[in-house]
Amino acid sequence: MASKRLDIVVLLREVRDPRPPARLAGGGAAVRDTGLRRIVNPDDLSALEVAAGLADARDAAVTAVALGSDRLDDALRLALSMGAARAVRVWDDAMEDGDAVAEARVLRRVLEILRPALFLAGTRLLDRGDDPSPALAAASAGLPLASAALSLRLDPDRDRAEVVRRSEKGARQRVALHLPCAVLVDAAAAEPRYPDLPAVLRSIEAPVERWGIEELGLPARALGFDGAALRAAGVGVPRCDPLRVEAPDASLPAHERVRQLFSGGIRPRGGRMHFGTADEAASRILEILGEEGLVPRSAR
């Protein structure tokens, strides 16, 4: 292992920044703008920094991979400026509307083509939480996996990776994985470096490889919506049945008017109360169950 070059693949994903973007008005005051920015997932950037650190310390080559449209070229050029030697963007129209299973199938094929010794990705997505695609791809490719990694060290003599990962309730767990393997990196593992200007300029001119369905060698029926395990279902939004209420009376105390305003104009419907003996209540319940066909008529 010490005499061979270490090939590392890092997955970069795009997320929506939950912090609303801001622009400066003429007077210098910050004004909130509408819409959500798209940024590179912070956990993936930490994974890229871990890979770049391994490349600096030993003979290693880092390949940045992204699945998506040409908007992800900027993320891949950022990876090139941070030390990646190769950038690959995988996309085809057949990949539209796919779920995690369909995306994992594509990732597995990418791993089969590149055959890395180490596959890195972020352990979580900033806007959506857990993403099962990298773990599914690693499992289907037969790669051992460690998630929530806080540190990663390679032991070339034993041909393995030693990972310290975050466990339950803040505990730490040390695991060893035989190469090739997959590691999902936590954002706290490494602070992404800030690329210098010459590296940024070189990344602008560097090529970004585009892989489509021909390069992957996968049938269209295995991708996108056709290859998804979960199908879209009809959904409906439940609606309440609001009742109009008059405006709060100005003569009421302030706290009572505020309470009425906070009620949202929804007045609870009044129920009906039935009075009778226990035998009458039991007979009425049996009648209702019989009308619904839940009990035979002989039981009434």
C-alpha cells in the first residue's frame, strides 16, 4: 500500500442555505432578500478537506464527484482549487425525479469505474438531514462504512483506515476499516481551507468531466423515476373549518382581546350532550355499531 498511489473519491452535494440571503440597501442597512441560496454541503467540504490533507501528507489523488446539473460545476471548481486533481459531474436527463435508491445505483457505478481506495462524503445534509445514498452505494459495492467520523488516519502498513467517530450521547468510538472503504465525515472533523488566488485561477481553466448515461453504462430504466423504489402518491392538505367571528369588542380587557386575536378566528364547534341511563347509552351505541355494520343485528 505504501508504494501505490492512494485514490480518493469525495462526493459533493448541493444544499439550500437555511440562512436567508441579505443585501445592502442604499443607506447601508441590511435588507432580507427573498429566495434561498444554494451552497456546497458543509459536511462534504469537511470530507474534501480531510481528503486534501491526506493528499498533502502522502502520494494521493483526490477526485471530486457531483451528481446534478451544470450548476454544480462551481462546486467542483471549488474542489479543484482546494486540492482535488480531478472533477467529475454525473448527470443525464434520465436521472430526473430519482430517489435515494436510484442515486445510490449511480454512485455505485461511479465507484466501480473509479475504483477508489477511499470514498468520502458528508455524514449529513445541512437542509435535509440524513442522506442514505452514500451508505446504500457503499453497501451495494461491498465497502465497509463508518459514519459521523471526526478524524481519519491511514495505516499503510496494515492497509487500513483508523476512524474516530461520534457515537451516542457524545461518546467517541474508534474503528478500523480495511481498504477500500467508505467514510462519512462530520462537519467538525476539519475546517475547509480557503483557496488562494492562483489556485482559484487554475480551477477556472481546469476541465470538468461530464459523464452521462453512455459513460455509466446503466440502462435508462435503472435511473431517475423509473429506477426509484418509492413512487409518488396523491396527497392532500387537511383544511380546518373556520367560522367567522366578529372583531374583538373594544370594551373587553386587553388580555381578552389578545386572546381572541391569537385564536386565529377559529371557534371550536359545540358538541351535543345526551342525557340518559347507562342502559339507554349502551342501546344507542349498539344501534350505531349496527348501522355501520360492525355488529350483527342479533346482538342489538
